[in-house]
Amino acid sequence: MATDKQPPGAGDISEDIKVLHSMGYAQELLRSMGTFSNFAISFSIICILSGGINSLAQATSGSGGIGIGIGWPLGCAVSGVFAVAMAQISSAYPTAGGLYHWGSLLGNRFTGWVTAWFNLLGLVTVLGAINAGTWTFFIGAFGTSLGIENTLTNQTIFLGIITGGMALINHYGIGLTARLTDFSGYLIFATAVVLAVVCLVFAPSWEFSRLFTFHNYSGDAGGGVWPQVSNGWVFLLGLLLPIYTITGYDASAHTSEETVRAAHSVPRGMVRSVIWSTVFGYIMLCSFVLMIPDMDEAAKQGWNVFFWAMDARVPGGIKEALFLAIFVSQLLCGLATVTSASRMIFAFSRDGGLPFSKALAKVSPRYRTPVAAIWTGATSAFVFVWGASLVSIAGTSAYAIVVSCTVIFLFFSFVIPITLGLFTYGTSKWPKMGPWNIGRGAYSLVAILSIISMVLIFTIGVQPPNDWALDITVGFLIVTAVVWVVFENRRFQGPPTGELAAERLANIRAAEAAVGETTRV
């Protein structure tokens, strides 16, 4: 069995390539990631030190301590059912751009095409949300000491530098990216533990009842994070904190063609990244809530609650060291997201799903990476955040805008293949489960729970102040329908099947030779 500690066996890679060939694709990307690296890339994107901290006000300025004590595990469970269902499908179909293929193979060309577009938009917006959150954290942690103000110009320069750097590292190969995301995995674990210990040490007392105490802080009492809403709604709105944070596990599927023993490693990477993020995130955030000097005052701080509490309780040297570790983790979170988004663009493009597909599907023979796809994904995220900053709606921050778009787009892309799988397992479209097998009954259960969860997520996601998200989603669906009917229905062929698969198989050796792939089955 291949691990990150020893070179993968030729037999393992040969079997992976055999499976890939059977689906009509060449081994163009470099297959070198082990089980831990596949887990680490999803764990790095989830990054409890990014979403868990930058979105913290959605709970503390909503329903208070119960938003963490009860809301965090509940929201993580909502996200987790999607991860388990997708993990099962990924074991049967381990390809880059996994969701697109699942939507196509379990449905048809149209369902695959729609899934791809939702997932692609979700990945672009989540990269934008991560980097926008990183800017907000950077300003809160270091802005004053460095004399940097929170202006649109400074934000644009900052986002351009870090997004470009993430793309550049990805450009130079999966080996460097994997090493950095491996490091990120360890860094997130260590920092979350240290932050939890520091919070508990400097907490005036451990009032565990605070974690299960409800208070409606919507409106002015919560610094305007949420408008004035009912008790039930303010708690449900706070679920956006864990639901948004626990996303990105589809990265394990997107890097399937770069992972050894993908049918085994990918589903494990997806599920384990969610489990560990849930556990460590809960410990870290509960400890933070226990440290807060006063919950009513904390709610008034709004989005600044993390820095307000840290400034009030934690000594300077310890605080600055934690800020630095969190900042680096957030940068590596964005780095892993560029990897995920670029593989989705690459996979969709090699089947002709995007404009300029031939260029976007091209793999560098030197670095074995989809260079054009990498820079396209990074540039798109930068432009999206810049645009969101210019047109911030009714005072809503750019971060809040991109977070809401991310949640809706990503989970729609998740639920489409999951729902299709519920009805097609046992048919010619999905004759058998992969080697990671939870069983038909368990899959049916998590698939049904995913559908119910999608209704909940969408309902929460379009509530004020994010009610404009409904208009954006409906507008996107209308545009998608028009583009499909007018252009793509006749042009787009989807993943290779039948005669197209046979034609692809004839060209596999040429495609692999072009990038120097010598492994054969």
C-alpha cells in the first residue's frame, strides 16, 4: 500500500491508470499523492482557522453561545451527510472534476453540465471568500501595527498578490503544492489545539452553561450582523458558520487522478477531513466562547469579535504568534482551493464544457499541471471578489456576499449527483459500489438526508440580509437554461461513452506521451 512515507508501488499506479483508461481518459496529471496528502488538501480547504474564525460572528452575534455549543455540531452534521454520500460515489468513479462526471454518468449530459457549472462557480466563489476573509483577518491582526488601512485599493493589491502567489505555486507542480498542504494539515491541528489551550488558560472561569444558553442578538444587539428576526430564525442563520466552514472536501475527488489508490484514498480523505475538522473546530470554538469576557458585549462587536476577545484576554506575544499561525493557515487554505478549482476546470474542459476548452485542458509537460486552468480559476476568483467589493449590497460586506454564493452554489452541485445516485444505483449507470462501501441502505439514508439538508441550506441562504442570493441563483438558472438550449445542447458531448470512449482510448497513448507519462498497464 502506498503512503506518503514511501514511494507508491508501480502496481498501485497501474491499477489506478487502468481504471482511468476504462473511463476514456489519459493519465496526464502526475499521480504522486498518497492517502494523507489527499486528506490534507480537503482538510486545508475546510480550514477551521479560516471559516471558523472569520465567520464566527454569524453565531456569536446571532444566538450567542448556543450557536457554537449546539449549532456547530448540528451544522457540521448537515455538511457531513453530503460528504459521506459523495465519498461513496467517488470510490466508484475516481476522476478529476469528480462531481461533473458523477452528474453526467449517473444522469445525462445536461445534469453533468449543470453540476459542473454550479461546482465551478462554487469553487471560484469559495476561493474568493477564503481570500477576502484572509484580508479581513490580516487587517484585524496586523493592520494597525503595519500602518495598513482597510481600503479598497489596499484590499485589491493584497488579494492580487496572494491569489497570484497561490496560482504560481500550483503552476510549478502538485509535488510542491502537496508538501505545503501536508504542512497545512499539521499546522491547523497544532494551532487549533494551542488556541484552545490558550483560551481556556486565560478564561476568567469555565461557564459551560454559556455554550447552551440562547439569546437573540439579531439587529443592533448583534452589531447588525443579522437583521431583527425571530428566535428560531436567528439560530438557523447561525448554522451558516459550520455549513460554510465544512465545505471543500470535494477537493479530494478533484485530485483523484493525482492520488495513488484513488478508489480507496479519496473517500477516506473526504470523510476524515470532515470528522477531524468537526472535532477540532468544536473544541477550539467552545474554548473561545468560554474565554469571552461578556457575551452581550461580544455580540455587539459583530465581525470583530475574535480580535476583541483576544485583545482583552491574551498577552501580546502569545496572541501575535497565534495570529501569524492562523494567517499562514488561511493562505494555505487558499492555495489548496486553487488546486481544487483548477482540476475542475481541467476536467470539464477536456470534454469541451468551457469556452477555450482546448487551452484550458492542456497539461504542462514540464510541471504536469493544467497551467491555463490554474490561472483562469485564480483570476476569476480575484475578479469576483473585486466586483463584490464594488457593489456591496445594502452595506453587506464583500465577505458576506461571497460566503452566501459559495454555500448555495457548492451544495447545489453536491446534491445533484447524490440525488441521481439514489435512483440509479443498481442500474447500468451505477452497477456496483466502489471498494469503499457503506452499503445500499446507508447510502440511501445519507442521500435522502442530503436532499432535506439542501432545502434547509437554500432556505437559510436566501434570508435577509442575503435575500438577494435568491435573485442571483434564479438568474443563474435562467442564463444556464438559455445557454444550454441555444448553444450547448447540440455541441456538448459530455464524458466519453460508447463510440466516443473508443475514440478516446485510441488517443490515450498519444496524450500520455505528450506529457512524458511512461507508466503502462
